[in-house]
Amino acid sequence: MSGKLYTPLRSPGVPNLLFRIGVMLGILSLTVLVVYFEGGLVDTRRGDTHPDFAGCVYYALITITTVGYGDIVPNTTRARLMDAILLTPIRFLFIFTFFGTAYQLVIERLQEGYRMSRVVEKLHNHVIVCGYGATGKAAVRELLLQGTTADQIVVLDNSEQALSDATDLDSPVVKGDASSEVVLRSVAIERASHVIICPGRDDSAVLISLTAHALNPAAQIIAACRAQENVKLLQRAGAHTIVSAASAGGNLMAAATRHVHLVNTMRDVLTVGGELMIDEREISEDEVGLKPNQIENVAVLRVYRDARYFDVSDMPELVIGDKIVYVGKSNHNNKRTDTK
């Protein structure tokens, strides 16, 4: 089963569907009892006699479904009034319940399929976020702050609560199992530039990474990992970048016991709303031949050249194709004030 665009009002679930069936059966039963005990009907096929119970069931069905063959008809004023005043509202209630359920089960699904196809057509170099828990929410928030447009972020989850939380986004929100090939294909995995995997379980993350890498080896796969021993599994599954939340959080907490301002500075650097930002870029032509410390307004932390990297102590002169990781002043207007 492929992924579907999530909307809060979805097709009726099994309890709701059973309730509606019970309502329609209750309406039918009430109608049968009323016409049977009222006694104002005649069955023209049987010599103008009142129909038996089976005939009343037949009359009730053809009446509330507006078929009306005319072989059983009301013959008294009271029976005609009953049909006009009592059975007409019952008829409309039955029809609205029936067609309302049919609309949600059939027509709404066709509409959702059409909407899904229109959304997928616009997806190119997009980011798929698999899992919208605490980590997924933070990732989407940062992507938006970094300038990624909402329509190029796809939130994919199978949890009703998580999907409900994501409905405030202008991004496509899709319900489905991110480890399924069919679901990932339905959100154009083959055209995605990045896949962020944060389902909350390492085994799920490994399976999603394997599936995503098989479908699009060119996509950058970024996975969250809870247990340090599972990092190698994610690497083998095709994840290019692995963020161990427990390890990173533990390192910062330990560092905070010795360095008072380190945690606040790191948080400031890693979020778009801070006064400092950490970023990476390829060097420009006018920076070729310079030492990294000669680049203005940034502090270069590392230089990447092909498969190698150089740290602060041994940074070479820059050449075409080098990428630098640097810290600089943020241009974001929304400054965050940390508690001192």
C-alpha cells in the first residue's frame, strides 16, 4: 500500500463504519415495525390485503431507498400521513448516511490519489523526513529556518498523533511505512536529495536506510541513532551521516561540568536563530591560493579536499574544489537570548 496525503478527517475507521451500519439497520428495523403494525398498506398482487412481515420488509426497503415499485401502497389517510411525515425524514437520513459513507470510502480516496499525484509531480531535490517525533520536528524546523521551502519537505510517518502534529506545516504530510519501497516511491524517493531518518528506533532506522539507499544511492541519507553500537549497522545500511543523539548529548553534558559557556555556544552555533552559525561551502575563485585564516569574516575549522580533510593545525593553501567548514556571524534576524 502506497503512502497517502494525510488529512485530519480521514475515511471512517472500522468502529465508525460499524456504527453507521448499525444506524442504517436500526432505521430499517424501525421502518419495518411501523409499517407492519400500522396496518394501512395493501398488497395489490395479493388481492388488496395487508402485506405479511416479509412484505413489510420489502416495502420498507424500496420506500427508504426511493425505488417505489408501487405494488404495495398506503391505502388510508393515516398511512399516507405516516409516509409523508415519518418515512420521508427516515428516507433522507438513510440516504445521507449511505452516500456519506460511500463518499468517504470511494470518492474521497480518488480525490486523495489525485492530490497525491499532483504533489509528487512538483517534488525535485526535496528532503524526505522519516519520522515526526521530537527529532523530526526539530529537523523540519531547522530546515525551514535554513531556507528550504515547505513544499520541498515531505514528512513521512505512520503514527496518527505524529501526523496530526504535522498538519500545521505547509509541507506535504504523508501517512505510510517509511521502510516500504512502495511508500518511498510514492514520495518520489528517486528524485530526493536528502533523506532524514529519525523513527525513534534503531532497527527501524536501519531498515529505512537500506530501502532508501537501494532506491536512490545518490541521495544523502542522514540517520539518527540511539545506541552507539548501532552506528556501524547504519553505515553498512547506506547512511552517509549518522547522528548519535545519546552520544552527542552525553558529550555536551559532560563538557558542561568543565566549560560553563560551551553548551550555550554550541547550541547557538548549530541553530539558525543564533548569533553564530556553522556552515560549509566550496571556496570561490578569488580565495584560491589563500590560507584559510586569510578568509575574511569567518573562522575556518576544517578544509575538505577530495577524501581528505585538514584541521586547524595543518591547513594548506586553498585550491579549486576545496570545501571549508567555518563559523561566522549569523545573518538571521531572529536572535536568541540565552540565560546567563
